[in-house]
Amino acid sequence: MTNKGKKMEPPLKLDMSFGEALGRFVQTVPKEVDESIERSKTKKPPQDAIQRRPRKSKD
């Protein structure tokens, strides 16, 4: 099968060596990752946090 005509994501590229990436991965604490995911689900989107002045009508 070929994927002609389908858009595909480019391959993942890192700006660090494999050893450094692996070291960072090993240092992660699963509990902290889970907490971070839950926090991100409860945060308001950035556009809701910005208070903007109402537009002035041209009338």
C-alpha cells in the first residue's frame, strides 16, 4: 500500500543526542506527568484569560 496523496507528519527530530534524550526520559516521574496532564485539562484556554476592551462602534 502506498500513501500517495495523504499528508503525513514529518519524522520526530531532537536537538540533542540520543543519550541525553534517554537520560531525560529516565528522570521523569510518572506521578508528576499525570498531575501535569490533569492540571492542563483544568486550565482555561489562553484566549479566555485575556480581558479585552469592547470595540468602539463607528456610529
